[in-house]
Amino acid sequence: MPTPGLDGYAPAWLKPEHADLAALARDFFTEQVLPHAERLERQGHPDREHYRRAGELGLLGLSVPEEYGGGGGDFTHEAVLLHEQAKCGEGSLGLAVHSGIVTGYLCHYGTEEQKRRWLPGLCGGDLVGAIAMTEPGGGSDLQAIRTKAVPDGDDYLVTGSKTFITNGALADLLILAVKTDPSQGAAGISLLVCELGDDRPGFKRGRLIEKIGLHANDTAELFFDEFRVAKDNLLGAEGAGFFQMMAQLPQERLVIGVGAVAVMQRAVELAVAYAKERTAFGKPLIAHQNTRMVLAECATRTRASRIFLDDCIARHSRGELDVPTAAMAKLWLTEGQCEVVDKCLQVFGGYGYTTEYPIARMYADARVQKIYGGTNEIMKELIARVL
Ligand SMILES: Cc1cc2nc3c(=O)[nH]c(=O)nc-3n(C[C@H](O)[C@H](O)[C@H](O)COP(=O)(O)OP(=O)(O)OC[C@H]3O[C@@H](n4cnc5c(N)ncnc54)[C@H](O)[C@@H]3O)c2cc1C
């Protein structure tokens, strides 16, 4: 059933093959992962088995070339997968990072040898990917990171710590932002691909960070003390890290936008259905003028958001999504998500505040969208710079 207010709308980039992918993804999330949702929330991280199952079904690395074990598609395929995941309310698997971000760095900057070494494991679900930029001392000012990598023969010795790392508890493969030249700002940053293992000397995972939402997805601290990483694991050139991140962040922000719009659609669907079924003062909620107005606003915001998102996806597929436009998408779509979910929650009255109803979880999960991937204040900076 289409989202109320989106009837008859289809993105211009949609091709017939996307419908099969969407159905496969939807079935996987709803039949194989969601039945475990409560347990996954309690344990605070996804099941590794679910990554493997997603890999077997061909749902990981959809935009990775087939020769490296991927789906041979493009960003539109990743967008379909992430839309379906968010739309059905599956929040354990960190696919936005694993497939939406990590494989992209390897495809863009990896050597042939690096791609052959790591991409098949990520696409098959045997390896879980993560990316670590943020440090306890600060996340917005990326140039000021302090984790350092000091050359030692054929290796680097990495010392420092990272925090808020999505997939951090399970990650086997980590793209790690380090300073290879601490005397420099942006030009001193490099990216290392770290093969993590809890038995590797110099590496420790911290506690699972307790959050107000996204309970089934792991967010962790990572500590490095003279952790040995081969120089062969450098991604691209020394000193290129900051520029690589700046080039990849538009995709990360778009991925966040995909989730934001899917959640808006779900919120409108849930609230409209509830407003038709629940009665107050002898008539359905939807027959009360205020409820009608609120739902009309939410449906309009959702449709406009969807169209903006689809324009950005189409631009990105053509290699034309620039930094300020991606920042606008992240800013406006996540603000819209929080606003729409809040208004839809209100329609549920007291039930909207109980975790039994999905809208309550959606409310708690939404808040972080304005924070990670670069805060919305930083997005406004990026937009204002080109005005
Ligand atoms: C659930 C979750 C998952 C995350 N996943 C990852 C991950 O996988 N990898 C990763 O590297 N990071 C991750 N992060 C970290 C996230 O990207 C950072 O929290 C974010 O970038 C902000 O950094 P900070 O928390 O250090 O805040 P700060 O940089 O300390 O900012 C604090 C406040 O000051 C504002 N501010 C800062 N500078 C300016 C400025 N110039 N102008 C105006 N306002 C400003 C910010 O907008 C914010 O409101 C995650 C965070 C969370 C909560």
C-alpha cells in the first residue's frame, strides 16, 4: 500500500529491477530479522548471522562490482535496500555504514590487491565494516583528530581512541582516520584499514555505549595503544585522508537522508491508519479538523522530502551531488523526520509514548539523525559557505 500522499509517485531513477530488490530486502528484514527485534535490542547489537544471511541473499555491497563479490549495481540499489530497512523498522544491522559507506571507500581508494582482500568478505557478510573518525575530544572538527600513526618498519603503530563508532562492537574491518603528520591539520590525516580482532595486541573495544534510541545497533568506543597496522593497509596516499572523507561524506549524508524519508513515510502510514481506527468524541480522530490538518502537513512534508531526496539520488548516480546540496539534504530531511515523527506521535496520544507502539521507538531513534554524519549546525556552515 502506498504511503498516503505519495499515491502514484515513483522516483524518476526507479527501474524494474529495483522492485525485485525491494521485495527481497523487505522479506529478509521482516521475516528473518524483525522477529528477533526485542532480543537484539536487549543484547545491544545485531546478530553476526544476519550479516551472513544478508550476504548470502546478495544484499550486501550492492554497488560493489561483481568481480569483488558485490551486486554490480550503483547507489540506487543501496538506496532501495536502506529504504526498505528503515521503512519496516529494522534497526539492528548497520548497513548504512557497512554497505553505504565502508565498501565505497574501498572501491574508490583501494588498490586492486586491497579490493580483492576485503571486499568479498564485506559483500558475503563474513566481515562487518565500520568507519572511525570521531574522537572523545571532538567530532565536528575533523582536522583536529589526535589518534596518531607512527611509522615502524613496514608498519604503523597506532595510538589513540575513537568513540561513537557504529558497528563498533562487531566490526572486523575498520577504516580509521589517523594523523600520520601531527604537525599538519587536514594535510596530516590518512586513512588506514584495520583488521580488528579482540586478541590483537594494542587494540581494545570499549563498552557498548547506551543510547536513547537505536538500541539494537552497536555503538562503541575503540582504543589503540601502539596497535600494529601494515603500511600496505594505507588507503590511498599518506595525507589524503581528509580529502577522501570530504569526497565521501556527501554519500554518507545522502544515506542518512534515505533513512529519514523512509521513516517519515512509515510515520505517516501508521498515524493515518491509527487516526482512522481510533475514535474520540464519537467519531474517528481523522474526522477532527486538527488531526486532518496535522496529517495533511506531515503528508506534504513527506512528499516534498521524497522528491528532494530522489533528485539528490539521481544527481549522485550521475556523479553530480555536490557538498552543499548533500548538506541541504541531510539538514532538511533529518529536521523533517524529527518534526513529522513528533507530530505523528501526538496523534497516538498516550499510546504514542509507550514502547509497545513503533512510533515511540521511531521518535527516540530519529533524534541522532540531526547529530551524526556531521551535525546539522555543520551542515548549515557548509551550505552558507557557497551562498
Ligand atoms: C549513534 C551515533 C553513531 C555514530 N556513528 C559514528 C561512526 O560510525 N563513525 C564516526 O566517526 N562517528 C560517529 N558518530 C559521531 C558523530 O558523527 C559525532 O557525534 C558528530 O560528528 C558530532 O561530534 P561531537 O559529538 O564530538 O560534537 P561536537 O563536535 O563537540 O559538537 C557539539 C555541538 O557543538 C556544535 N558545533 C561544533 N562546531 C560548531 C561550529 N563550527 N559552528 C556551530 N556549531 C558547532 C555541534 O553542532 C554540536 O551541536 C556517531 C554518533 C552517534 C551518536
